Amino acid sequence: MHENDSELTPLQNKAIRALLQVNTRAEAAKMAGCSERSIYKWLADPVFKSVLLERENILRRDVGRRLAKDTNHVLNLLSDF
């Protein structure tokens, strides 16, 4: 976890989780239960933005690892044919 996580409100943390799951800020606001305006305001906050970027990077690393693992598995299966 990011050292600044504790500086965020529960709603801001919920908004970050939503931003990582959906395609638009409007969808994230709806999912998090806040206004779209709040999302935009928080995105201008350096602490919020920092936590969001760190969580995005963690997500990208995890996805990359899974893709590499799954790709190796598929290649091994294909080489058996």
C-alpha cells in the first residue's frame, strides 16, 4: 500500500477502485457513489493522483505477470502437438 493511502477518505479509495475497473469517469463516479465532479476534483489532488498511479502500476505488473505465465502455458501446450 501507498504511504498516502491513509490520507484518503473511504469514498476516495472507493473511487480509485472504480476508476481502475471502468472506462469512464462518469461510470467510476456512479460505481463509487460520488459525483463526477468529485472525481475530477480528486484527480487534481496530488495525493489522490499518486495513489491512483501507484495502484495502476501494481495492476499493470500483475496483469503482465499473469499474461507471461499464461503465454508460457499456452506455448507449452502448443509445443506438445
